[in-house]
Amino acid sequence: MTDSVFNLAVDENKIAVVTIDVPGEKMNTLRDSFADDLKALLTQAQEHAVKGMVFISGKSDNFIAGADVKMLDSVEKREDALAISELCHQAFFDMKKLPYTTVSAIHGAALGGGLEFALACDYRVGTDSDLTKIGLPEVQLGLLPGGGGTQRLTKIVGIQKALEWMLTGKQIRPKQAKKAGVLDDCVPQSVLLKVAKEFAAKKKPQTKEPKLDKVSKLLESNPFGRNFIFKKAKENVLKKTGGHYPAPLAIIKAVRASVELDELKAYKTEAEGFATLVMSEQSKALRGLFFATTEMKKEWRNDDAPAVTKTAVLGGGLMGAGIAHVSAVKAKVPVRIKDVAEQGISNAMNYTYKILDKRLKRRIMSKADMQLTMNRITGTTDYSGFKHIDLVIEAVFEDLALKQGMVADVEQQCQENTIFASNTSSLPISQIAANATRPENVIGLHYFSPVEKMPLVEIIPHEGTSQETIARVVNFARKQGKTPIVVKDMAGFYVNRILAPYLNEAANLMLAGEPIEKIDAALVEFGFPVGPLALLDEVGIDIGSKIAPILEKELGERFKGPDAFSRMIDSKRLGRKTGRGFYDYEKKGKKVDESVYELLGVTPNSRLNKSEIAQRCVAQMLNEAARCLDEGIIASPRDGDIGAIFGIGFPPFLGGPFSYMDKLGTSKVSSDMSTLANSNAIFAPCESLVSMAESGETFYGEKPTQNETVAEVVKLETSEQEADVVPEEQSDVAKDDTK
């Protein structure tokens, strides 16, 4: 079976060892030929009269990483999607019916269809390696586990844990998986095959009850308790997602079927749900995002570029602390923090300590690993220890002279090929590099806060930045766990440039009398993780006021921020950090601070509905995104979509601003903006958008599939049939507090 995914070898004890190895690929995935290959394998095993079977991966870092997403994306009809699920069900049923014992020997990722394959085996043995991860993350693609996962996992770990794992798509560590009953043993990789063979020699196991505590067992063992669990799960899903995705409710329905319906009907419920989700617009958008990020990993990659092995951060504030954290924890390189005060260094180091201490208390990491990580972070109030640093990342407030001075200091104190990366959020990198003696080493590296959660980083070369510098920084950003996009050097770059007019419009609506809570609710219901005014509070109103003049000077009048904000700054209403902004944070929770209306001379008097509010704010963002593409700020619509989703929380189910405009149709987007421009010229569609509308062109080169206007699509009607859980990394909102 050399041309098959499965390669069979039988030892002297008639224990078959099946090596799973998809030819020519780094990852094992379940493909459309899987069922046929498995059937042929089992026939061959029967010919050898095997007495047990072990499945083990031929890859170094994954067991089976999931189903082939391209296979799902090629499905054109719901019936075909249904057939995929039913074919998997039958294949896994056939495995369960085998007269001998089957064992999955898991090292590396066993995710999605890979875990469903393992669950169809009689036993599962995993390695205790950090590479080994167990999970059903289908929800992150707008799907549910379609290979029996909703049924088998529930039987093993119980209703509540199964829902938790599937609704969040979380990846489970080996020891945690063993405790829950998913793994029957957890061993060093060196003895994985030996232990797996020992399990294969055992009799097939009896059905076990899930390992539940007393309270969970009481709830899950009776219909009233189960009803309570499913009701709460549904309420939480709708609360967290705003009713924008269908997958979590379909997961809840399938899990409920697993405990309330007979087996045939329960599996049919899963298959039907899977088929519907594969064809949904939400899943198509999330799969598109998956393909886009996968494609981006191949760009700007240069394995020959010198690696960054030592780094330093200038500034021990919140951003500097976050950058130091991902450098030490994710990239695993030594980090030297320089600050003007010892307290700043202490605060920055304590930032990482607190995060790691939580992991220690949850037994995610050992005390020794925590100490090893903390030892990577050191501090200084001068440039001692900078001699052999490869990359210096500046994270101080927006002052051009200060940043230029730091470039000069680094060029004097460090080696000739040391890279200077500025975390500026608005100043052009060319200005920061203007007086540099080695401008080829100067680049922008713009993070978003909280750094350890926000996946995006903007990489901004100026005209004189070398290709090697770009490649080294891109490689390092990926080591930090980031998704980098390379953008053109112009004020605001991409993310802040499309964010600023969106925030300005929300502020202007508030100054015109629209209630604060209504504006924020409108955009949350549209799909953003937080509303624009709440976001301003998180970023800091003073920060926004410093960025706005830079953008206005470089890009024009449309970036002018409201003058009224100076009153909030004068009264120390800077947002969450001072306890008051648009909201009051001084008491438990947060609520609108009604006194802000009097301060700004505003009388709340709502004239617009939520749909109109969302339309006006989003239109500003879409218009600026189109300008950025036309001016070459971003290289492609794909980069623009990823930047908006990962950088500011643009709704993933809409695919990003460019995918969203394609969905609406550029002619309708332009027409709706022109209508808004009748009352305010700032809404006038940019020239490139007008030109595309006239020619019927779309950003991704496809004809629009729908004909709604912007207003029609943003009618904010939540449906209990539409809810999903967004991946955690996409659920946080960008906070730009680099200063």
C-alpha cells in the first residue's frame, strides 16, 4: 500500500502498525480518498489475520491535523457535504466493529477529523510533548465536527465539557486529555509505540461512564439538569456572538441529540447540521480567512536571512511589556528592556510574571519552565547589554525627535546589522529614519494591545529599508505568534487609517445627540467585539487626540478629530485608565457616565436607528480601505481583510471590508455612500470605488452574489438560528496605546 495514506506492517505477534503519512505533505489531513484507503487497509489487515492494530503518524509533529479544508471548499451542493459526513460516519463505524482492538498512538496535533478518527479507535495513547494537542476546532471555521465528534466526545467527557471544548474550539493538553478520559495513557514519545502495542494486545474495552464530579453527574443524569445545561449554553452563545454565526447552535443541537435520541437519529442530526454549515456564508468567509492566512505565511519568507536571537525593547510601558512578553514566551529569545526608570522595568517584568503565574496555578506550566522564561527578560536604564542585540523595538510615545534620537543611540551602541523597529502607530517610518546613518536597518513594527492576545502586526518598510531587514522582521514576528502584513510607509499605515474615520464618525454622531450606549450597541450588533466609543475609552482619549493631528496633517481634513474631546482631556476623562471617559469605571462594572453629555454640551436626542448608525460608521471604514488599496498601502484585498479582522475586530463572518464590499456589490456600496454624501460630503465614495462601481468590477475579481444595499445588509436583526464562537484571537479588539 505504498501509494496509500496508510502503510501496514505486521509484527510477530500479529499486531499491525499502520503508519499514517500523506505523501508529499507536511501535515496529515483527511482527504476525499480517506474512506477508500481505510477500507483497503482493513481488507489487507484481515488477510494478515491481525490481532490488534496501532495507528501512528509518519510526520514529526502531527498525528492527523484535521480534514482537508480545500476538500470542503470545493463542495458545490449540500448533498455532497452531507455525503462527506455520512461517509466518515460509516468508516468510523466499521472501525468500531472490528474483531480486534485498535489504538491511536498520538504525537503532535490530533485536531478536528484527526481527533474524530482517534475517537473511533478503542484506545488512545498520547505523548506528553508540548507538540501534542487534542481538540475539535471546527467552530473556528463556522462548522461542527462532522465525523461523529459531537457524539463520541460527549459520551467520553460528558455534556458540559464536550460543549466547552467544541464551542470554543480550544486545544487540550495531553495530561488534561487523559484526566478527562480522551487519552487512556500519556507517555514519553520514546515509548509511545511500545505502550500503544500493549494496549492493542488487550481486549476491546467496555463502555465507560464519563469522569464527572458530583454536581456535573447530577445535572447530566436527568432531563431537568440537561435542559438547564443546554439552555444556559444557548444563552451564552447568543450573548457572546450577537447571533451572527450558525455553528454553535448546531453543535448544541447535535450534542443534545447524542443524549436524547437513538444513535441513528443522533448521527443524522450531526450530518445534517454539518452539511448546512458547509454551505453557509459564514463558514465560507471563515474558510476564506483560513486560506488567506495560510497563503500569507509563504510570503516575505527567507530562510537564509539571519535569525533574530537577541532582542531589546525601549520603553517599559504597557506596549513595551507586551512586546517583551511575546518575545520571551513565544519567540523564546532573550529580551533586554530599557526604561528611564527602574519602576518601568519592574512593571514590564511583572507583566509577564503575572501571566505566567496564572499558567503555573492552572498547572499549564511548571515552576522550572516559568523560571526559565522569566530569566530571558532583563532590564537596564542605560544601553548596557545592547552590544550584541539583533533587533531593538522602540515602544515610547509619539514624539518624532525622541524616536530619531533613539535611532542614533542604537546605531552607536549596537552592531552594524542591528535592526531598529519602531512601534509607532502614526508617524511615517521615513521620518524616523531621516537622520539614520544606516537607514536600511530601520523599519516599522506596529503591534496592537494587548500584545499577547492581538494576532496582527503591521510591518512598515520605508523606501530605504533593505529586503533582508524586512525578511528578518517578518520571520521574527511569526516566531512571536503574530500574523504580519507588510504595508506602505504612510501616516496611520493601514489599520489606524481605516479605524480613525470610523471612530470619528461615531464621535460626531454622539455630539449630534445619539446616545453613547445606542452607538456602541449598533456596532456590536453589526459584529464588532466592542463599540467605537467603548474602544476609545480602552485606547485612551488622549492617545486618539495625539494621533488625529498627525493623520490630519498628512492625509487631510477628513481625519480631523472632534474639538470637543479637548474638554474631556482637560477634565482628566481619558477612559478606563483614569476611571472615567464616555463610561464610568469607578464602580463595579461600567455604565455610561451621563455627566459627559453636559461637559460636551450635548443633549441626547436619538434620530437614527441602529442600522443607520452602523451604516454611517462602517461606510467611513470601507471608503478608507478602498483608498488604501488604491494608494498601495496594502498589497491586496486579502491583506486588507486580514488586517481589519485581526487588527480591529472587523466581523470575521463578513470576511473583512473588501469581501464585505464584494458581497454587497461595489455599485451599491458607491451608491449608498453617494446618498449619505448628500447631507455630508465626507461620505463621498473615493474615485477608485466609483470607477469600480461603473465597470461592475469587484475587489476579488468575482461578480457579486447578492444585491443588497449597505443599509439592507446591516439591518441588525439577530436570529436564534445564527450564532458562532469567534476564535479567541479574533475576539479581542485593538487598543493602540503605544505611547
